Amino acid sequence: MPDSLAKSLADTVYDELRAFLGSGEILPGRRLPGEHEMAERLAVSRPVLRQALARLRAEGWIETRKGSGTTLRHPPSPGPAPLSFGGLENIPDVRALLEFRCGVESEMAARAAMVRDAARVRAVREAYGRLEAAILAGELAIEEDIQFHAAVAAASANRFYVATLAAMAEQVRFSIRLTRELSPQSPEVRFADNRREHEAIVAALEAGDEAAARQAMTAHLRGGIRRLFGTV
């Protein structure tokens, strides 16, 4: 399926899920139907459904815990999300996105370390575990990467960071795929760096070290620029 079509379908599913979650059929704190049931209800593949769920999770409408499934945190307000960055049109756009993320997410990580909410930091650690497992399994781990950064945004306890990351999820998805496919580094070296960088972010949040969290996130995103473009 072409990327443009997949994106359009994921957006449609996202809108349908927002309407469903806002209908009152499921109350806050209650579990959502399983992925298989929702995919059948919406007549889409599970990968497309997961893209829409990842966006809702990043925006804070739902949360997923191992062994507990996915539950509704609070119903979304009607209407489309107010923030949109538009598509990436060229390679300079990709670099600009990574530089923008560096500025925003470095402060976001510092804020998360300052807040140091135990449950939210634990969710970051769990997201890192899923990311690491996917990498070790030889997967591209794109969705797991996005969910990790969304967890850091949630840990900041600032809804504007959460909304910003949710709004640029598609652009981030594209840039991660591009880095995975075009980086001159070997996959082994790239994934070793990636795992080390994410671990440093988690460790800084767990320690409540704002400076270390800022530095770790900066190093990670600057590393992404280096992996794709060869220079920072």
C-alpha cells in the first residue's frame, strides 16, 4: 500500500475512533475492545488500526498496560485535532523536523525529569522495554520508537508537549523510516547507538536529573541527524 494511502486510511480510522470514544459507549477507565474486534468493526488491517491507536495514546485519550489491555482515560472532544504540521516535502524538511524535535523534546525530557511522576516514568521504562524487544527481534521498531517519545511527553505532565508530538507523528514515522533505510551505518551499529541513547534518557528520568535528561534527548536526536546526514 502506498504511504499516502496508508496515511489517509490511518487518519480516517483515527477520526472514527475519536467519534466512537466520544460517544459515551465506553466510560473512562473501561477497557476498549480488542484489536482484532476493532479492526473487523472498522474493516481495516491491524497495522493501520495500531497507527490510529498510537496517535490516540500519544494524545492521552487512552493508555495501554501490559496484561490490562487498553483503557479509555477520558473521552476526546469532538472535531479534528487543532494542530497540523503538514507533510514532509523534501530532504531539507526532514532535517528541519529533526532539529525542531531536538529543541522541543530536549526541554520536554528535562520537564519530565523535574516532574518525576513515578507512574509516568515507569510507563517510559515500559515503552523502552517494548522498543528494545522490537529492535532485538530485528524489526524496524518505528511504532515502538514513536510510543517511547510519546511516553516521555506524557511524563512531562504538559498537554502541549503531548499535543505537539501527536500532531507530528506521521512526519516522525516517515523520518524514522528514512533514517532506518538510508543511514550509511550498519544496522548493528545503528541499533546499538539507538538503544544506548534511549536507555540514557530513561535513566535520567528515573534519577530526576533535568540536565542529564536534556543532554540525553539532545544527543539522541542529534544522533539521528548524524545517522541520516553524516553531520550534525
